Amino acid sequence: MRRKLFYGLLGLAIYFLSNSTTFAQGPEPQGSDLFWQASYWNNTSLTGNPILQRQEVSIDYNWGLGSPDPVVHSDQFSARWQRYIETGSGWYRFTATSDDGIRVYVDGELLIDQWNDHPPTTFSASKSLSSGHHLLKVEYYENFVGAVARLNWSALAVSGVVVVDDTSGGFLQGGTASSWRSAVDGYGGHLYWTFNNDVLRLGYNYGRWYPSLTAGRYEVFAYIPDRYTTTTNARYWISHADGYTLHPVDQSLPGPRWVSLGTFRFSGASSDYVSLSDITYEPRLSRIVAWDALKWEPR
């Protein structure tokens, strides 16, 4: 009798342990959600209990001087939408229009970050997605006067995308070898970093990314990892068919993220590259500069 009771209890324990992950996390989504799960607050910080929660078909609103609902203030309110979508494998462009602030997350990655007051403005960013389901989250706030919030996405035919990582053959380093550090982090699981120089000094460190491009127009993106990035003035120089363009980037902002350096015409020659040095004009050795991946998308 005791033996039967023992094995009975053992069987129950094994069952609950084997299913503990399911009970803790809930079932995995199997496809696209039909609706957005929407929450609204009567403040601009998405704090406290929502004043309104409901399901919505799309994020495509121009409330003007009004609000989403009579219980929501016409000014100084915020909203959050969440939804799973099903996609094929490939690149997708996400486009958001807002008045005022908006943030777009894809699978937890902050893809669009425009959390500031502005008139109706459109922002876009691209991301490579695997085949399967992906979690979208949109956060929004309205401060004063007009209120606009929109989001859409579409697959991109970007077979010509070129990525040069810091471990690729197209990446070259220069400067004082002993100053370079590496970390298991960032795009592809590897990055280089150094402390900064305040001005041009002998032996300063630099890295260059050389892509193999077909002549044409490309938008250039720099991958900014989440760590080893404390400089607010990473100075990316883009060498393109029409000259050189400087695009400073604040690497200290939360990542990981792709940051657009602009769209340019490239010649498809060895003169196509992006360069980044450790010269940031901040107090010497007070900041960290990271070298990770660069990406060229046809436009």
C-alpha cells in the first residue's frame, strides 16, 4: 500500500514539474492576433491603472483635438497596444506616424524611439524577422493640441542587403593594438571597444567597414549594442559617391538597435566605406566607443 502511494505521489510530482513552464508562462501564441490589446491612461507616462482597456482592429487614428473615448482626456493621455503577428522570413519595414511621442518594439527590441513632442511626423525602421510569430508593442503619448497615432508594416524586397560585421573580412582596424578590447556581445555575438580620445592623438584607434556593393543608392545603418557604449558622440564618417558625410550617434542610448546614418549614392568601388574613430571630443578615457555591424539597404 505504501509503495503504491509513493509511486502515485511521484507520478503527480513528475507531471506538475514537467508542466510547470506551461503554467508559469502560458501557451505560446500560434499565429496572428486578430486585435490589438489597447490600454489608455490619463497621464503621459503610462503609469498607474489604465482608465480604459479594449480590443482594437488597427492603430490608425487622427483624434484631432478629441480623444479615443469620453473617459480619456483630450490632452495629456498615453496608450499602449500589444499584438502578436505571424510573418515569413525576411526584412520588414515598420512605419509609425505620431503627434506626439511614440515607441515601437518588435520582440522586445526598441525599433522606433521618438518619445518627444512633435507635430504629425512619420518614422520608419527595418528589421529582419524569422518565420513565425512576433510580438509588437507600441507606446504613445499625447501632450497638447492634435493627436495622431498610426502604425503599419510591410515586407521588403531587400535581397541586396549587405551587412559587414566587426568579424567580417570587410572590417579593418587601425591604431594602438594594445588599446583594443573585445566582448562577446552585440550583433553576431562579438564587438570591439576602446576608451575614447578627446582630440586627435598619435596612435588613435579607428575601424572601417568596406561593403561589396553594386552601384546605386543605399541607406546605411549602424548596429548599436546594449553594452560597451557610453559615448554620446560616436562620429561615423560615410564615404560615398558624392563625398564624405559625418553622422554623430549617441551610443549611450538604450539598445540594441539599428540607427540610420542616412541614404547615399555609392559607386560600387573600394571608396565605399564607413569609418569610426575613438575621437569623441569628450574628456579623454571617460567614455567607451563600440565597433559592431554596419548594414547597407538598397533604396
